[in-house]
Amino acid sequence: MSSHMLSIYALVLMFIIATVLPINMGVIAFVGAFLVGTVVAGMTTKAIMASFPAELFLTLVGITFLFAQAQNNGTIDWLVRLALRAVGGRIAAIPWVMFAIAALLTAVGAVSPAAVAIIAPIALGFAAKYGINPLMMGLMVIHGAQGGGFSPISIYGGITNKIVQKAGLPLSELTTAFVSLGVNLGVAIILFFLFGGMRLMRQSAPGKGGAGMPMPGFNTQVAVAAQGPQIYDECEGEALSEERLTMARSQEALTATGPGAGAAAAAAASAPAVDAPATLQQLATVVGLIALAVLTLVYKLDIGFVAVTIGLLLSIMAPQVQKRAIGQVSWPEIMLIVGVSTYVGVMEKMGTISFVGTSVASLTSPLMVALLLCFVGAVVSAFASSTAVLGSLIPLAVPFLQAGTGVDPIGFIAAMAVASTIVDVSPFSTNGALVLANAQGIDRDVFLRQLMIYGGIVTLVAPPVVWLLFVVL
């Protein structure tokens, strides 16, 4: 068996292990890079380490660090309250506010599961209170998060654009971003009317101008503090201790006064008043996020360095927030992404990437190869990490796109991006599981079956649709 096939089988085995066992695929990928690189390819440790994506690592750390500060200092909560107040008494607008906020969070740098973790409890709380279909509300949150996920300053967008740029392929950052937003927005419109949107448009919440619309309490974090044996100073313990204290207080209120009153008591204790003005630090954070977009998009500065710089300025204003934010950097996601990227780099040095591209291109017509890759991305991503799929499958497609097959690289990358992320509605993915966990007042088994059916439909339908729209046409 050739070294190329061994490295490919090792990659498949990594996906299987990470799907069956609760083990971070990045850890598996680092071990795989070491074993395949040394045993199979005869590479030195220095050569393997040269595949470590230092620039991508800094980007991920900088963005998640900055965004954790935005959550900890209350900026995200304030923006959400501001958006909900603008809704007034229009219940039909609530799902769209949730869609828009989730899209905005991922567009400015939050990882998709983080955005869903923030918005899903709020959205499903409103669904339970105002009779909105919980499946529709949960799916609106997920599709919103996926819709904004490919902006040039987002995690998904950063990964995809760096891979394409490194390969020397034609790059259109905004095309991928708007294709993802457009497809997810189109799906959201269908879901809205399919699950009772017309009925919601005829309803209004009590109170004038939305004053009688209480907001469910929420105290979720942008990034869960890393757990296990790793200790990052004292911030991890502080983050976990504070989270447990909040949960304990909410549970005490729930036990003392019943389910409805418990939620209201928790909301009153943890959520600031709707009319509370923004603090100086929150305004500075908003300015910082705007500056991040301007400096990276207009002046083409490195997003990782810019994000860390803005994070430092915010840290000077509130060192205690910075201390906790360090522990909330999305280390598991970062480990996963850089681990898979390192392994793919080893495969590239071995010549496996070129081997696969040449082999796949010779199997059948280029259009069918593109469709096959979209299906593979969708199926794998429905059960594994979308970031891992993007980091491994797009490099495998690069030689195929460079071979002059007639397939437009820009259209194919957009199709692959959507096919590999829109399936995160599956209950076996992080986003789907978060929505399932936060469903209120419904039969969880029924809700699980609904998510499974919808996830299966999307997994089967999305690849040929995006392939037809952005590759064939």
C-alpha cells in the first residue's frame, strides 16, 4: 500500500474515532501527523512542525479572545437587548431578530457553536412564552449563525480564504460570504412560513411598544472555559465557579417558586434592565469590533494581530475581564483546527494532496467530482466538526481545481462551504445539540426526531442544490 493511501486511511480513521468517541479530533490529528510523518513519510520532527499553521492559530486566538471579552463585559447582552426592544410588540419579528443576531455574531468572529450557545436559550425561551414553533425558532438561530459564518473576518471565512489563497486559486471572499448568507436566508424564509409565520404576523405581545415583553434571562458564555487537566492561571476556575454559582441560584429560584417563576427570578437576578444604558467599556468594545472590520477589510492588516491589539486595549480598561477571557478562549476548537491543518500540511508535503486531486479528476467528469466532494463534505460534517471538514476537504480539492477541469473555483468553494456547514442543524452536530438541549416545554424525544428528519433532508438536498446553483450554472 502506498504512503498516500495510508495517510488518507489515517484521515478517515481520525474522523471515525472523533465521531464515535468524545475525543478532540485535533489531538488525534497531531498524533497522526507525528506517526504518519515519521513512520510513513520519513519526515523529521522539524519538517512536521513546519506544517503548523501559526498565522491561523493567532487568528483563532485573537478573535475568540476579543469576543470572550465582548461577552464578559456585557456588550453582547446589551446589543441583544437593544435589538429586542426594537421589535416592539411584533412577535413575528422575534425569529428574524434571533437570525440576524446569530448571523452578526459569527460574522464578526464568534465560532458558530458559541453564537448558538448565546442565542438559543433566549430564542427558545421566547418560543415557549409566545407560542412560537420551537423547531422553527431553533433552526432560525442555527441558519443565522451559519449564514454569517463566512464573512472575511469570521472563523469559517478565515480558514477557507487562507486555504484558497495559499493554493493560488482565484479568491472572492465576499462571494462565499454572500452565498452562505443568501442560501441560509432563503431556507429561513421557507421555514418561517412553513412553521406558522403567517399566524405570528397576526399576533402581538402585550404592552405598548414592546414594554410588556419580558426578556428571558440568559447567562451563557461565548466560549466555555477549557476543562480537564489544563489550567490557564486562575481564570478557568473563576469562569467555572461563576457559571456554577449562577446555575445554582437559578435552580434555587426554580425549586422555590415553580418553573415559570423560577425562570423569571433567574432573569431578574442575572439580566440587566432593558433600558440600562451602555457602559463606556461596552461602547469601546463596539468601536473595537468596527475597527477590526475596517482595519482587516480596508487596510488588509492581519486579523490575528489586530484582534489581539484591540483585546489588549480593552484589557487595559478592565483587567479583570481580560483575566477571565483568557480562560474562555476556544481552546478545543483551536486545537481541532490547527491539529487538522497540521496533518493536512504533512499530507501536502508527502504529495498526497496532488495525488488525490489527480486521481479524483480522472475518475469521472469534473462536474460529478465536484458533486461528490460536496456530498462528502455534507455527510461528514453532519456527524463531525465543520471546521475539520473545511480544513481537510478543501485542500484535497485544490489540485482538482488547479487541473483546468473547467469547474469554476470560486463557485465550487462557495458550494463546498455551504454544503459543509448548513448540515449543522443535525442533532449530532454541536449546533443541533445546543438547540435540543435548550428546548423548553416540549417533548424532547419528539423534538429530537424532528431535528433528525430535518437534518437528514438538508444533508441529502443541500449538496445537489448548491452544486447546481454555483457549479453547474
